[in-house]
Amino acid sequence: MKYIYNIILLLLFSNVLCAQEKKNVLIFLVDDLGYFDISHHDADFYETPNIDQLAQEGVDFTNAYVAHPRCLPSRYALQTGRYPARAGIPAKNENTIKGKKFYDNEKTIGQAFKDQGYHTYFAGKWHLGHEEDEWPHNKGYDINVAGCAAGAPQSYFYPYNVPKNPKKIGKGHGKIIGLDEGEEGEYLTDRLTDETIKFLDADHNGKPFFAVLSHYGVHTPFQAKKEDIKKYKTKLEGMKFEGPEYTKQDGMMKMHQNNPVYGAMVASVDESLGKIVEALKAKGMYENTIIVFTSDHGGLSNRGLNSNRDLATSNLPLRAGKGHTYEGGTKVPLIFGGAKISKHNVVDQVTTNTDLYPTLLDLCGLNLYPTEHLDGISIKNNIKKGKSVDRTIFWHSPKARPNSTGDIHVTVARDGDFKMMYFYKEERYELYNLKNDPYETKNIYNANDPKSKQMAQMITTWIAETKAAI
């Protein structure tokens, strides 16, 4: 009997040890946060001590991008490892995506981890699919908290489905399902943080975990806690800005980081990260958990010339912002922290969020799915060795919003240091050397130049290969 008892103890110990050996993963995704919206990247207005510390102790990517400068297509890319153009996302006609099952015959990153023995969790903004069968709990995640079709909350304060100011609620603001109960006045970012900490504290039955905390913040509506707003209003009083508030470039572009409510929202997600890190350390899991901090696209800095919408931030010195395929719209913060995965603190490898799928599987020693994450590559070796290699990545934006964010139809390729933009409705090209001109100020396109010809052909070939809608 004692022998059997010892065997049982050994098996239980082996299961726990196995789970400890396998790394946990937590993706911390912020909505609409620009590359320069964190103080580690030299933001003067915003204060993000917890994000900064993660970057200082981990790996900070200086050439990280998303596959599309808008929420839904970017999230599709992260979940599938595929360019959204392959699925016709975003559609030219908004009505054509209603009821469309984005994930038919596609394995999400959550499903890939679940299939290989992970306990999977999703909290926050999903924004993919109008029907429940397309939501996280039916797409590979064991637990789903508030992940539904909504692109933004009606209110950041409970009750979340009752708008504070109905006149300022935009088209993407919807009903958040699953948070019907709560305390009056609780803040959504705090609630999602608390729910995620509950998951971290839970019994995972000897399994490692794969979790995504996908904040609705810092997306509109601009709402934050009073004490945080007061802090940033006070800070603003002591700051001076040179030049105009807006300039006519790529629509109307905001020139200064001076929105105190947005600053307070940034502070709230930074505080959230701090609480998550603290919880992981308290459980003794921090050193065995890969934390990925990133955004779904650049900050909301541009609007149409005839629009009066409130803007969040400035992405300067990067050009433009959300909705645009210029650097301000597609370049994002990307930090790998927690478990030590590299001795290098800064990596300049060009990467896009389609790469997270295979890279995280690879870092955890799991099987990759090349037929699934078609447009993602594992950059594990680049992270480990701190070396970068040239590669080609693409963007396709077939649904322009000239009034909302000031952007127009375009297909883009980055090949090494060169970036070509093909505005196909206008049959016009722009070419930039990002090494010499990272802020895209000088168009060097020349129809007779070999590089211009080569990249134009690359775009033509890619559009045909992906069947991108134009």
C-alpha cells in the first residue's frame, strides 16, 4: 500500500514539475497605444513605470509592426498568424463581414496552445465575429471574460453597457457580454485586471497556461478615473508646446501629446501591468512566464479634414497614426519580459504580429503549425542571438476612412530598409528608405529605378497570391 502511495505522489510531483518546466505565456494587449505613448520610448507627457521596467529587464523591439493599422484586422493577424487580406478583412463593404466566420478551417493561437496541453484564457476585447460561435470560448480558449463582438465599451465605468455620454458614442461601441454584474463605478481596466489575477491564482490542474489580457483601453470613449485625470491636468499646466495643435498632413494630424484623459487611460493600463507582474511574482511564476506587451496598432492621431472628432495622442516623430500604413499607424511597442529568453535587451529585427503565433510556440518548445500561421515566422533565434535579418512584410488597406482617420486605399511592402506604398485608386507610388528617413519625409520613388521596379512587382505578385480585395 505504501508503495502504491509513493507511486501516486511521484506521478503527481512529475505532473507539477512538467508544468513548471513548460513556460507560461501571457499576452498583454493594449488597444490604440502608439509606439511613443510609453515613457520608455521618450514620451514626455505619459508616465508608464511598469511598462518601462518590463522593457528594461526584458527585450524591447525597435522594429515591431502590426499587420494592419486597425483593430479588427490586426487582431485577426495575431490570432491566426495570417495577413488579414487573405480573409478579405477588412471588407470593402462593411455588410459583407456580418455573419462571416473568420476562423473556418483556421486554428487560433489559443487553440494551438490548448492542443498541446495548455490551460487557455482570454479576457477583454476580441472584436472578431458577430456570432457567439466565433468568440474566444469557441476558438480555443477554455475561459472567456468579456470577449465578444464589441470594439469598445459604451462606458469604461460600470454598468459598461450604459453610455455616460450617448452623443459621443461611436459606431464601434457595443455591448460587452459577460460583465453584466459589477460594482457601481468600477473601472473596466481594473475589472479585467482583477479577473485575470483570479485566473492566475486558480488551479490549472498541473497545466501551464496561455493567457491573453486584451484591454479595451486606451480606445475611445475617453474616460478615466478622476484622480488620474487630475494628475495629468496638473502636469499639463506646467508644460509648453511649440507650434500649432494640428497640421494638415494625412488628413488633420495632432501635433502634441496633451490629452489628460488619454494620459490617465494610459496610466491605468500601466497600473494593470504592474498588478499582473506583482501577482505572478507572488505565485512564484514570474520567472517561468513569458509576458508579451504590445498594441494592436498606432495611436489615434489623425482625422479627416472635415472631421471634428477628438484625437488621443501624437505619434511624432513618426508619420500619421491609426488607420494609416505610414509608420505611426503600424509601428507598435513590443516587449518580451518575465521569463528570461535573451541576454539582449534591444532587438531591431523587423517583426509583425503574425510572428507572435509561431515565435511563442517555439519559445515554449512546442510544435509549430506552418500551414496555419502562413504569414508568421518564428524569430526565436533572432531574439536569442540579438541579430536581425532582412525580410519582406506587407500591408493592405482596402477600406479607406478619409473622414474618420484621413487614410486612403493602399498596399504596402517593406523589404529590408525600403518601404513602398502603392495607392492603387490613384495609381501612385511612394518609396522610402527607412534607414535614412525613418519618418517618411522624402519620397524617392523613380519609375526607372531598379529598386522601384522590383518593389512594385513584389506588391503586384503579393496581391495576386493573397487574392487581396482591391
